[in-house]
Amino acid sequence: MALKFKRRPPYAMQAPLTSLIDIVFMLLIYFLLTTNFMVDEGIKIKLPQASAAAPQTQQEITVYVDKDGRAYLMDVEVPLNEMFGKLKEMIGSDADRLVVIKADREVVLNKAVKVMDIVKAAGAGRLCLATEKGL
């Protein structure tokens, strides 16, 4: 019994891909190093941690309270006696508008509660205290 072997066609000419792969990786590294990532710049505060933090998607009014107890309304420092009027103006007739308070974790609790009282008195229907997602 004679064995028949299939004759394979000769290998086709192929371009070397190693240099192309190196160039692709170099481009990837270049773009990773030069890309500007969105960073929330503004008042330097350290948020308290919570295990059930959920991201918010609706446009909200943000009130910051730094560790010295100064209040900021949308990145502008506002004295507490003027905060009520400005918040009332921003909330307007939208009683369902979300107001987020971002208080530094080292702030005296009394100062954060004062800001929360002002926000609630200004007519905010929804009020939340921002936290960082903890372990």
C-alpha cells in the first residue's frame, strides 16, 4: 500500500510584524501619558467615607464646606448670611432640585449642620451629603 502525501504549497512571503507591534505599543503609551483626565478641581476637601455611595447624574447645586468652616456655593465663597438668598434664587420654583453638600471630614459638625439648615430653609426638596466610597 502506497502512502500519498499531500504536497503543501510553499509558504507565502509575510511582512515582519514585530516592529509594527512595537510602534502600536509606543503610541498607546504616548497617548496614555499625554491624555488629560477629568479632575474635579476646586476647593480642597476630604470627603467622609461611606460604603453605599452612589453616583449622581442630575445637574445639582453644590455647596462646599472646607475644614475651616467656610462655605462655598459652586466654587465661590459665600458668607452664611448671604447663602440663603443665593440658594433661594438658584432653586427657584424647582422644589425637586438636588443640593449636594460636600463637607470636609475634619469640619466641625455644627458648621456643616448650619449649612444644611440654610439649604433646607431655602427650599431644597432633596438634600444629600457627599461621601467617598469606602471599603
